[in-house]
Amino acid sequence: MSFDALNQYRIMWVLVFFDLPTETKVQQKAAARFRKNLLEDGFSMFQFSIYLRNCPSRENAEVHVKRVKNMLPEYGHVGMLTITDKQFGMMELFFSKKAIEKPQTVQQLELF
């Protein structure tokens, strides 16, 4: 197995899926704060209620999962999924019926 193949299993993606209530001003503010907190922690919006973050290792992914758990809003449904870069690379993306390219993997430098 090559070094690149090993990286595909070491590099992780954390996906956060959520459905938050926005019926009142307080709920709207809480939903906006949750999205803002995700962005500040390095997540990118994949779809309106799906955010994702590239992590160089499983240990780093666990750190970000804990951070999301600490910023959960009082109401709503939130799910998190951690997958390898290899699994993420198998995703097929479409805009209408037209296939599109996957987001570029962020290059991370590791210092030893």
C-alpha cells in the first residue's frame, strides 16, 4: 500500500447535519450562532444544513466532534458523521443531473 493510500484512511472528514427550529427570533439567533460557531471552527458549508471539515487524523477529528457537542443549541436535531478521506472520495455529487467535481482536499502539513 502506498503512502497516499495510507493517507486516504488517516485523513478524516467530520460532517455535521442539522435541522434547527427558526420560528421565533430567539430560535433564529441560536441557529445563526450555531452556524457561525461551525465556521469559526473551520467547517465549510456543504449545503445549508450540512457542514464539513477536513481533519488530518482521527484524533483531530475527535477534538472537533467534542467542540461541536459543546456548542449544540438547546433545540433541534444535530447529527455528526466521521468518515475517512477514502470514503469521502467515493461520494458522487450532482447539480441537477450534471455531475460536478468534489471539493478539493485541504493540504495539511504535519510537523514531527
